[in-house]
Amino acid sequence: MLWRLVFRLVLTRLDAERAHHVGARMLRVAGHVPGLRRWLGPRDPRLRVTALGLTFPSPVGLAAGFDKDAKLVRGLGALGFGFVEVGTVTADAQPGNPRPRLIRLPDDRALVNRMGFNNGGARAAAERLRRRRTGDGLVVGVNLGKTKVATDAVADYVTSASLLAPLADYVVLNVSSPNTPGLRDLQAVDQLRELVRAVRPVCAGRPLLVKIAPDLSDEDVDAVADLALAEALDGLIATNTTTARRGLRSAPERIEAAGAGGLSGPPVAERSVEVLRRLRARVGDRLVLVSAGGVESAEDAWARIEAGATLVQAYTGFVYGGPLWARSMHRGLSRRLDRAGLARIDEAVGRAEAGENPANSGKNVD
């Protein structure tokens, strides 16, 4: 309640990107508060997940996009996330697209983002990750994208991966942002195969995942799933932001004013779940599926887990939910486990697809 008041009375008076920078400064302070992670972090051992050869304190993570330069890992860990994905990082530093490039649609609890992979480059991010404190149980992944001016996309990704993979717990190839020209073409099977085969040898044995768009056709989702199995990828993240603008509650003039870019938050949830279910039906438990896109509540996360996700990520849900969001998610998932009578969260993975969805699963626990 307090966060909603602060958000409405203070942060909404600032440009969304400026508000983000204000929040980032607060996170840097939070990272140095003794005992904060012990208070806000996951306490229920039933939430612990083993996946990708790693142990996650909980299945609730922060998606790429919030901490583009690996500057906020310590603070985000202090807020209790089970894992944090930094980036998107490109091989070379770049300023991104002109401002304004991050716009709120509060009536939809959504964001329109056309940031354009603004970041300080792979070398700078690698230096920060090299200095980061370890031993707190936080899993840190790195999300890699293409430098806008790069003429050889594969070589560009290889450069980033060679610098960052040894310092990460897992690596994600982002081929699905709508804000870099030509990037989504890399989701085509032939191009994606070439990219995966080039990047894997420099990944220092780290798990390798690919993040896909919600705007892929069902046939293309199937093709990516088949490629992921054939190339022995470790997992898929479904999904990134959408270019669609269907079913929004915001006034048409506000939507038009927001302009182009990737839409995130609840409006992408339905398609994100559709893609997740399609992937689960195609790959079963042979790949780790990470669900992102419109995850706001513990009930949302539980539904994704039952649909086949081992892990879930949020960005917009955290922006609107505030600094206690991760703690709320963990408490809600613990209550959900109590109601389901399960000993561990991973026992719920894929239950809905297996026809084991229990009664009352649609009730909100938050």
C-alpha cells in the first residue's frame, strides 16, 4: 500500500526512465544494508529449485532489462530475488535510442520500451561482475544482444559471450527484442543454429538459453523448440515483449502517444502462457523453460509453473509492485504449496499440462 502511494504521488511525476535511475540509486544503498537479504529473501526451503546444474533459492527472478550494466546486482539480491539476469549487454557500448524511450501505461500496469540496448558494453559489465560479492546464494545470469551497428551478428555475440560467460551462472541469447533492427530475424532456425553453434564453445561450460518473442507464429515456436532439442540447448525463455497492442485498457490517444516499442506487463501474459504451453508440449521436461511476460502475482507464477515453467521472471511486475515484491511472491508461493500439499515447488512443474491441476487453483492467494 505504501509503495503504491509513493509510486502514484512521486514516481509517476517523473519520466519513467528518470524514475528508474532514482530507484537504481536507492538499490545501491540497499545493497549495503546488513541483513536485508535475510529479511526479504526466500526463507522457505520448499522454494529451492535445482535446474541448469544450479541451485536457485527460489524460482522467482528478475528479467533482463532492469540492470543493463550489472551495476545493481548486490541491491537486487538484497531485495530477495532468487536470481537476477543482467543485461541486455552488447559487445560494444552504445547509447540506445533517443528519449523518451520508456513509457508507462498505468491503466494496463504496462510499459512500452524502446530502449535499444543502451549499455556500457561487455568489457565494462565483465569488470563489474568480476568484482561482485559471491556466497549469498544469488544466481546471476547474463543476457546478450547484438550491437546495433555490428555487421556480423554472430561474431558480435561471440565477443560478448567470451568476455561474460566465465563470470555468469548462465548465458542467454536475446534474439527477440523488437528495438534493434534485424534482431528478430535471428530467431529463424538456420540463423539461430549458426549463432548457437558459434557461441557455445566460448561459454565456458555455462548453461546456454535463448529468449524468444511472443509474436512468433505457432509453427515458428515449434521450429525453435525442435532446434533447441537438436542443438542441446539448456533452456528457453518465453517470452520477450510484444509489438502488438491488442486489448489495452489505456485510452487510444495515450497508446498512440506511447509510440513504437516492446509492450510488457499483463497485456502480454495471455500469449506468453500460450507459448509456454506449446513449448512444454513440444519439449516436455527435456529443456528448462523460463516463463516471463505479465508475471505480477504469486498466482501468476504458480500458473506458469503448473504450465511447465521451472523458473519465472518479471520486470514490469516488479516496477509496479515495488521493493517488497519478491518477498510477497515468495510468501504467496509458500501458501500455494501449503494448499497443494506439495513438499517442493518443483513438484508443481507441468502439473496442469499433465491433467493434475488441483481444485481451487484459480483462487488468488495474495
